[in-house]
Amino acid sequence: MTFDILFDIVENKALENKTDLLIAERILEAERDWIKPLYDLNEFILELENEIGGETSKDNLTKLLNRYQKNGFVNSAWNTESVTILLEIF
């Protein structure tokens, strides 16, 4: 799914479940903060898994955030914000 389509779904409130809508909003927010431009959700997941070195899970996102913090956020401030937003989903 492209981010344009996801944006339209959120804007039109096309998701009946409020939790699903909140998750979609957080994903869009996280994508906007990711330093590298991305086209679709699959590309974002692959980018996250590459950065993590494994599956995109709460534990792995937390480890990635800790790694960014240990590095003093060097070259990762935007990605740190993105990961922080994604952790709100859990």
C-alpha cells in the first residue's frame, strides 16, 4: 500500500475501528520523520528491518532506539523520532 493511499484512508476516516485509524496515523507520522524518502508501507518495513537487522517488533524497535541513543543520535535524530512514534502503536 502506498503512503498516498494510506493518507487518503486516514483523511477520509475510511477505517471504522478507531484503533486501526490511530495505527494508520502513527505509521504516516513515522514515515514522514524517517530520513530517507519512502514510497510505500512495504518499503518502510524493509527499511526498518534492514536498520534493525531483524523483524520489526516492539522489542527490536526498542533496541534500535537504544542504539540510536548510545550513538548520541548522530545521523539518526529523524529516525529516532520515527521509531519513537512507531513504539506508540504497541
